[in-house]
Amino acid sequence: MVKLDAGTTLKRLRNRYRLVVMNDDTYEEVVTFKLSRLSVYIMLSTIFVVLVGLTVALIVFTPLKYYIPGSGTNYKSVSELKQLKYQVDELERKNAQNTQYIERLKTVLSGTAVQLDTTRLNLPPAEISND
């Protein structure tokens, strides 16, 4: 395997190449570029960094960040959501209790026979302490 020297690698990066765009029908040169591998690498790296920067800026400075799971939420909004959930649960519980109360009240007012629980309980006699 051939080892590449740092000097030869740098030379290859700096070698100049010519890129010619020609008209296929007339063989006329439309555009000519003088390039090196280093300039192409720098140009592509710059384009990549600019695109990443624009994408990050677009996400950070616009409402798009709220569509990314896990971002755009802070502690205050999470605690507010928990408080609202607690209040909704409490209201649902009270509503169920009121509905049950109204149904029982309707049965009493309608005059239908309410079956009472007449089961006798066998409780141990109460002990009286003389303290």
C-alpha cells in the first residue's frame, strides 16, 4: 500500500483544474471555471454550514419549534397543564356526585319504594373503662 506524504496531499489539494461547460451543438464554451480540490471542498463546506445555520434559525426564531416533540415546552407551561388537569378531574368528580345525588333525589320524590337495609349487626358490647 502506498503511503501518502502530507506534502503530496497538500499539492493535490492545490492542483488547478479547469471545468468547461460547452454547448453540445456548436461546441462553444459557455462558462469556464478554474477550480482546485481545496476550493471545491471549501465551497461545499460553506454551503453546508450556511444551510445548517438557516435551518437552525428557522426552527429557533419561528413557531416551527412547537412541532418538534420535547422542545418549546418550559416548566411554567407544564405546571399550568398539570394544574388544569387537576381542576378538570375535580370538576368531573363533583359532577358525578351531583348526578348521583339528583338521581337519588328523583327516586325519593317519585314515591317509588326504597328498599331499606334492615340487616341486624352483631356488635360486641362496649367496654367501659374506669380510668
